[in-house]
Amino acid sequence: MAADGSGNIRELKNFIGGEFVASGNTFENTTPIDGTLLSHVHEATKEMVDNAVIAAQKAAKIWSKMPVEARCKVLYAVADGIDARSDEFIEAETLDTGKPRSLASHVDIPRGAANFRVFADLIKSVGTEAYQQDTPDGLGAINYSVRHPHGVVGVISPWNLPLLLSTWKIAPAMASGNAVILKPSEETPTTATLLAEVMKEAGMPDGAFSVVHGFGENSAGEFMTTHRGINAITFTGETTTGGAIMRAASHDVKALSFELGGKNPSIVFADADFDAAIEGTVRSVFANCGQVCLCSERVYVERPIFDKFVATLKEKAEDMKLGRPEDPDTQMGPLISHEHRDKVKGYYDLAKELGATVVTGGGIPEFGDERDNGAFVEPTIFTGLSEDSRVQKEEIFGPVCHITPFDTEEEAVSMANDTEYGLASTVWTTNLARAHRVAQGMEAGINWVNCWFLRDLRTPFGGMGLSGFGREGGQHALNFYSEQKNICIKL
Ligand code: NAD
């Protein structure tokens, strides 16, 4: 059955200059649920990326000069357009990724639409700096700054939260007056194509938003990062890809914003609300089959509650229902692809080789139906590994955690910070002073206390170290998507 449930295989074309364009060179998009073919995707050629840039440069002149109110009206219409076609978006996202429908319908799609409203609201109210300055003649000067869009922004996005993470960039970039060229992940091209349709219906000027499909190296991704007509690149994905993009974009020193991988710690103190900590850890380890950059892969539990915590989390993991997205009982879908499953399973095997205790999971489930052709993997918990093992150092990006006991706060903080990554952390405690102390001691960009994935979209979002640089969210995003120009007036 195809993406639209009709038995027809879709064709996903590039969206350039307001038109859907075929390249003739297609690649297959299959679902990780059971391997069924969903669509043929037209891989953009270099010439198509050139055309998208030319159209974007032309459109940027119109889009950036539109009154802010008028620009926001189009962005609100885009949000409404996603909402109006929400069922189609949810179905496309669940088939491309395999994630439960409940997740796509509560998080991915509504938050994808909300991004356009949030940044349209914000651009109408955001201010800039102004200073009065003394001068030797006593008359003074005034300095103020204004925002100036970059022009053309390239958005390169990953497969784990396709619409949500791409619109998290597209919306502030467009609200700031830039034209955008989106390259969605080759694994999840469908909602980007639907978004192009919504943009057209919403009255977006031709060329202000384009979608080019394809891969990284020697394909649409690299054509974008090396293109002199693209002024800024905003990227979410793996750290090694970030490095490749940085090198490619160095020729014309493009502005870069990178949201990269993580190896996030979660610290559970003995004084924590036990049930809340368990509930939160189940989410922070297994949500989206562990494929959220913010997921906890390293869990540190204070020794007095260690055995009880491990036993309870094991029970929860074993109760977890793996299944198809449309089944309302499904809590976990498959990984994104067989290739990614090989990687995750490789870490499961490595953990065993290194002598880990397999608390639960560690393998590939067998269903006895068509799901056996999918990319499912068991939710897994390990204990017993040393902190310097590869399993504790490298991002796995699957439904797995390792639990380590600790005796003192200092020890927990030191182990949690012993990583080259620095994206997110979670602390579970009812001790107020400790909550602040430990959260502030974490070397990570996003730190939660007694919660996980609770997001106020105005707050800074981004990583440290190998997790990237630059901050998204609220005004921080607007600061990246515009140059602030200073005007100095001598009085
Ligand atoms: P990926 O790096 O493999 O791919 C991301 C995108 O980059 C895709 O569109 C891909 O086609 C493109 N790409 C690959 N090579 C390229 C190249 N040489 N030039 C230009 N583009 C290229 O990442 P993924 O596997 O799609 O996503 C998973 C990763 O993303 C994980 O590491 C995860 O932690 C990270 N991630 C981070 C955040 C965050 O906010 N920090 C959020 C989500 C995911």
C-alpha cells in the first residue's frame, strides 16, 4: 500500500521557483515499518539547485521588502494550511519514519505548524539595541541596530523529526525576511513536499521557498553547502556531517548554525519522586525509538535506589508495545532504516562483547508478520560497563540506555560531564538547592530538572562541544537568521 493508502506509488518532485520539477533520476523511499515502497523521489541535479538559488535570490528581494504584517499573514496561512491537511501530514510522517501516530499527531505535526505562528508573532515584537553615547564635543551620539536578512538560507534537516525540525529553521528564517531552500533527509522526503504544496496554497511568493531532494555528498546537500549564492546554512544532523558541511562552506565563509549529536546524561538522586523519575526516564530513553537528539543514553542512579530503579525500568521496557503507527496501543515503532538498525544492533553486540549485563533487550524482535521486514529493534537496558567504553562515549541513537550507580553528587556530575558532547541533561531530585546546583553544573546547552523535553520555544536551544554551536529558539533564532547592522548618528 502506498503513502496515500491507495496502492499508488507517489512521485515526489523538487519544488523550485513555485513549480514542481522532475529530474528523471529517482530514488526509492520505503517505510521502515515493513519495507513497503512509498514513493519515487526525484533527486535534484546541480542545475536544479542553481535554479533554486536564482529563484530564491530574486524572491528574497520581494519577500524581505514586504511589510512585516503581510509576511506574517503568509506565515500564519502556512500554519493554517498544515493544520487543515494535518491528517495527510501525520500519515506521511508516520509512514516515512515509522513513529507512532500518537507521537506524530501530538508532537511532530502540530509543533511543525506552531513554529510558523511562534516566529510570526515574535518578529512583530522583537526589538534591537539602542545606546546613547557621550562624545568629546558634549553633543553625543545615538547608536541603534537594525536587522538585515542574509538573503538565501539553506536548511539541511535530519529524519528523526522531519517536519518539526525543518520548520524550526524555516519559520524563523522566513519571518526574518530570508528566502529558504530546504533539503530534507533522503529518508523522510514526504512532509517537505507537502509543505511545498502548503506554501504555494498560502500565497508564498514563487522562489521564496524551495525544496530540493537528494543526499549529502555529490548530491543536493553538497551542491547547497558549496553554492556561493547561499548565504547561510542551518543544519541539524550528525556531528561528522557537520564537520563535512563546515569544510564545504568554508570557501565563502557562510554563516553556520549547527545542531548536532548528543550522548545525554540523566541523573536520578535517591530523593527524587521515584515514579516521576521512572516515567520521565522511560520517555527520555525510548521516545521516538530513542531517535531524539535529546534522549538520555547514560543514566546515573544513586546507589540506594539503583536496584529498584533498574528493576522498574526493566519492567516498563518489557511492557512497551512495539508496533505499527496506526495501532493506538503502539508505544514504539521501528528505527528509521535497516542501515540504522545495523548500527544500533552493532552497539548492542559491542556492549555484550565488552561484558555488559543485558538487563533487557539487546536483540531484534520477531513478530511473525510483515513487521519482520521492518527495522524494529528491542528496547534495551545495559549495566556494568566502564565509563570509558565506546558504548558510553559514542552516540547510538536508538532505544537504549546504560545505567551506572553513583555514591556522591560530585561523582555523578563528573561522570555526566565526561563526554565530548554537550546537548542536554536531566536531573531528578526533590532537593531544591541540589536541583539548581547540579543543573547549573552540567556542561550542556539544555538542562531539565524533574522533566524532559518540556520546551518553551522562546528559550535558547543548542549544544556545546561536539553537539554544535549557535542557538535556536525565540530571539536567538532571529539573531542567527539576520545580520544586525549598527547605525551611529552624531548629534
Ligand atoms: P545526517 O547528518 O546523516 O543527515 C542530516 C542531513 O544532512 C540529511 O539531510 C543528509 O542528507 C544531509 N547530509 C549528509 N551528508 C551531507 C553533506 N556532506 N553535505 C550536506 N548535507 C549532507 O543526520 P541524520 O542521520 O539524518 O540525523 C540523526 C543525527 O542528527 C543524530 O546524530 C542526532 O543526534 C542529530 N540530531 C541533532 C539534533 C539537535 O538539535 N542537536 C536534533 C535532531 C537530530
